[in-house]
Amino acid sequence: MSHEIFRVFPHYGENTFNFDLMKQRLPVEFYDKLMFAIRNHRPIAPETADVIAQAMKEWAIAKGATHYTHWFQPLTGLTAEKHDSFLDIDKHGTPIARFLGRHLIMSEPDASSFPHGGLRSTFEARGYAAWDPTSPAFIIRQNSGATLCLPSVFVSYTGEVLDKKTPLLRSVRAVSKAAVRMLRLLGNKRVTSVTPYVGAEQEFFLIDIDLFLKRPDLCEVGTTLLGLPPARGQQLEDHYFRAINERVLKFMSEAEEELIRLGVPVKTRHNEVAPAQFELAALHQPANIAADQNQLVMDVLRRVARRHNLVALLHEKPYALVNGSGKHNNWSLVDSEGTNLLEPGSNQLSQLRFLVFLMATVWGVERHSSLLSAIVASSGNDLRLGGNEAPPRITSVHLGDYLTRLLENVSSAGPTIENGMEDIDLGLGGVARLPRDTTDRNRTSPFAFTGNKFEFRAVGSSNSISLPNALINTMVAESLDFMSDRLEQRLNDGQSRSAAVLALLKDVIEDARKCQFDGDCYTEKWAEEAKERGLVSFGSTPEALDALVAGSSLALFERYQILTPEEMQARYRIRLDLYIKTISVELQVLRRMLATQVLPAGLNYQAASAGAVIKTREALGRDAKHMGAQTSHLERLSGSVSELVDHLKILEEDDAVLAQIDDIKVRAHFCAEKVRPHLEAARKVADQLELIVDETLWPFPSYDELLRVE
């Protein structure tokens, strides 16, 4: 099979220094030492690091690389890199290529300009980027050359975590330990580790670069701050899964080719629901590798789009009144024997194991639903969540009718294990009967079980998936430990394993009912029912972020040594600050667009229209009594212009008030409760003007133009 794959994809992984390549290039002794260190979470010995660095340097230089960088995920939400050349000078003054183990293991980038949330003083600039050997190094090629990238974690001089990757790696270890403990109690003594696997579906929009550059809002904040909805948006439902047009397909093919060379197993591409919206999805990988690869997907989409005179928009809501973009995060657990623990089994023992891990996940959502909302909260996601196929702000779990019935059965009377799979007969001769899964795809649910994995659909398209998966891993580890404690007690009391497991499941099923809902999560009825159940719906990011520093959240991350309370508090401040800065930039950009472009366009058209009305009235003379419609149009135009001036004054006042507020939490809530509604109100007036003003005078490309990629 592998030979067939490499005939179809001959360049797969050629720009990655993966484990297969390490095995080929490293002496057996040192390869074994590396794998031992990775498996047992031990530091890599200096002599082993030197051998790896030498092999990596020779490979990278042969590939044309001249520089290397420790590539990490700071708390900005992007990736960061500082390039160092392989060039060095020996004691004789001769230029040589040098890359030693100490260069591989760690670099010291200046940390002073990265968000830290008060974890250190500004003058404490030093930070450390440490190589993560569990994720393959890779080479990024651009016209200016090639760079060896070393996936890394990032910490401060005093050891505080300043990145998104470190919590993920710690959570992977935590959930593995808790899952192995549970499997031991269930009778499996062979499994040595459990790995969370993740598959991320990346949604994005494409726009012609010439149109993009004519929109200050898209250039500065990635979203349109004004603009009438297109005459033909997604209402005809004719874009989803439609044939990909030639220009987009050419772009996607080139992006896929580059990702394939980087070892990213891209699997699916298709048109999404909104015009000019698309999706690219990769096969499931271990969570830490999937997180790195998703960052590469976003980076490659941006870079390759420019080569095709396009711009890839990753903002959650680039356009109003059409679908936003998310990043469906598909999560599962796979043990060291290759068994997906969320795969329903064929016998009673494997079915019970499946139910234990299923309910551990549901129970985690039950206890930490607010934290799940907080972990994906952002100014962009505020605009996306709750409509146009995005999940609602209420975090609930969808299991499907079959599993819900099965859980009720277990809870009330004991297990009746059924096959769980039915066939769908299409009634077409020669066409095979289709297996019907135990669950449908509930597109309205934020956290849905989809056959052998959970799909967390609330992650925003621009978000890193590191922190969402760090949370899922950690909350499931906590659930498994609580369940293991209860199971151990029952086993110690003399219960048989099957009886103890069933009793445990009954308890957990009862404890985790509140967050389960299989219906339409968009309805008002569900919103009312969710409120009665005690499920919280956050209206804005500042509201949601409070859950980051709630006592239960701090305790969860501290107990599993994911983040300290101080590090959580820092992330809370950083996220609030990012929200404030984003809304503040939107405020500045919209003020300028309205004052320097929209208002002049309205005034110019008003003057031209008034002149035309006067001339027409003079020409008609006594027949001017027929000018009522023209006068009414002019009055409407004049009213909109005056209203726009009023809204500009409100925005100016908001800007002044914002500058005077010192408390970060008060500033954030002012942005959410005052500034953002005022931005929306000003937009409505500008959109009214767009409907009136001569399109030749309108200063920006319209939605009809922006949402057309041909």
C-alpha cells in the first residue's frame, strides 16, 4: 500500500525530518536513546543531541536550507520564529557550517515584546524556545531561500509558560496517564500509553487581492466593517459542494502540494456554504502534531493564495449575513495497540470500555462547559457563533438517538448490547446497502459525537487548536481519574468488574444529563430549556473569559500541572487585552472609512442630486409639481448623511471614553456593550447610503464583487 501511495504522492513528507528519516540517518544507538527519551519524557543527553543536530544539519543543507529557527506558538495566536544562519567561523577564521546539539535543544529569543499578562517585568526580556522532539522538524521554502524549522515550546527566563504548545504537551501526558489507569482497571494490562488524536477542518474565504487592497477594513482587521449583503448570497444553497472553479482549484492544488511535502496529510477540499468560502481538512494525527500542522495549513493557505493574486481570509466573520468560518476540531483517543477508545466495540467488554470513555468526555463537558466557551472566545467568534450554521453559544453535547437510548437502558435496567449499526436500503438495484451510523451529524451542536470521535465545532477559523485540545485532554483526564477512584472503591469492596463498571456508568450517566441535547440547538425553546438546566450562554468574549479564572478552572489546570493559577490569570489578561485592542482598531478603521470616504461620497452625491433636482425644477417651470419623488429621494439621502455625521460623533466619543478607562475588565466590557453596538449602528447607516449613492461614487468594492472569485 505504501508503494501505491508514494506513486501517487511521491513527495509526501520530503521536507520533514520525521522519525522514519531519523531512523535512516541516525546510528541505531542514538535513535533508540532519542525514542526512549520521548517515550519516558526524559531530557535528551547532550551527546545524543549533537548526533541528531549533525544529521539534521546535513539533511537541511542538502535541501538548500541556510538558516534554522525555533518555531513556536506565542500567546499572540500566530507562530513566531527568529532565524539563525548555519554560518560560523572557526578558530582559523575560516567560514564553516555549524549546528550543535545545544543549538538544536534551545535558543534564546527576546521575549520582551510577546504578550505575558504580567508574568514578568518588561525589562526581563530573556525567553527560551526549547525543541519539541515529538513533532517533526520541517523546511519552509520561499523565493528568498529555505529555513529549517524546529517545532518548539516557549517559556520565560524564570520558567513561566508563554506559549500555547506547552499546555497541550502537558495535557497529552495527563490524559494518557489517566486513560492507562482506567484501562488497567478494565482489565487491559498490555496498553502502555494513550494518545489523543485530532483532525482539524479549516474553513476560509478567498478574495481577489486587487479588491482586498481597496478595503481598509479587510486589510487592517480581516473583516468588513460595512457593506450591503450581496443580492445573491447563499440563499439559493448552490455553492456548498459545487464543482470547484478552475482558479480556486489551481490554488488549492498548489497549497496541497506544499502541505504534502511538509508531511501534512490533507484529505478533503470542497466549496463551503457561503460564496467564496472553502474548506481544507487533514487526516487525524496525534494532537501535538495536528496542532503544528494546522498552523502550517493556515500559513500555507495565506502564502500560496498571494501567488495566485488571492487573499485567504481566516477571520471568523469576514462578511455579514453569510456563513462565518470555523475550525471543526475532531478529537479521539487511541491506545498503544491502535484501538480507538471511542469506537463502539463488537462484544460486551469493548462496549463497556467504549461507554466509559464516552461518558468520561461527556462528564468533562458537563463540569467545564463554561471553560469550553471561554477557550474559544474571541471578537471574531462573537460575530460567528449563534447563526448561519455556526453552533450556538450554549455548550451542549449531542450523542444521537441510539446512544441516548442505550445510556437510558444502562442507567435504568442494565445493558442490552446491540450491534448499533443498521443498513439503509436505497431501493436501487446494483447499489450497495449503506451502513447507518449510530449517530447523525447534528450541525447545530457545539460538541457532537460523530461515530468514533467528538467534534468540537465552536473553535474559530483563526484560532490555534492547541488550547482547545489542551482543555479537552485535561477535562477528560480529570473525569477518568474521578471514575477510576469510584471504580477502584467498588472493586475493593468485592464487586465483579462488569458489575462495578455498570454501577459506575449509572452514576456518571445521571451526573452528566444536564449538558446532553440531541435536538435543534438553534431554537428559542432550547435556549429557554438550557437556561432552566443551568447552562450558561455568554453574550460576549469579556463575559466568557471570566471562566478562565473561575476556581474550578484554576484547580483543574493546577491539579494536572498544565498551567499555574498565575499563568491562567496572565492568559485572562492577555485575552481581554487582545479583545480591547481588536475592537479599538475596528473603531479607528471604521471612523476613518466613514469620515474620509463614505461621508464625502454621500455629500458629493447629495450635491450632485440637489443640483440635478434644481435644474430639473427650473426646466419644468410650472410643471414642477411632479417633482415630489425626486425631492423625497433627496430628503432621504440628506437624512442618511446627517445620521452618519451623528454616528461619527458617537464613535469619536467612544474613542475618547475608551482612552480614559484604566481597568482592563471595565475597558473590555465597554468595548462589548457600547463600542461594538455603536459600530454596528454606524454600519447600518453607511449601508443605507450604499443603497442610495451612485455606485460610481461609492469608494469601496461591494459584497457582490468581494464574494465572486472567478
